[in-house]
Amino acid sequence: MRAPGAIAAWLGDRRPVVVEDGQSGAEVFRVDGDCFLKVGRGPAAPLVADEAARLAWLSGRVPAARIVAAVEE
């Protein structure tokens, strides 16, 4: 897995584990047990960006996943 530069810096020496579930077409990885990295390339890129925007909007309104970083390349 080749993570975007800013995400690679955040990952450091951590080893993401592939998550096989999901239907978005994005690559999903588990990091440190309770963090997830979602990478959208090609047709999945806008889906991942939209999901990040929705999760950011939900923050503080209802319990939802917290976005640690979002990067578009």
C-alpha cells in the first residue's frame, strides 16, 4: 500500500492491516486497532472525499467516526 505523503508521515512505522469488508471500491486498512485508513483512487476518490465531509459535519452532532486527517492528491 502506498499511502499519500501526509498520511505516510502520520503512519510512521505502524503497519496497516487490510480490511476485506466494504463495497465502496476504496482500499480500507485498520491501524492500531481502532483507527482506519480509507484510500480512494479513481472512481472511489470522490466517494471517500464525500464520506469524510459527511463525517466532519456529523462531528459534535451525533456519535460518529472522527476524521484524523483527510488528504486529496
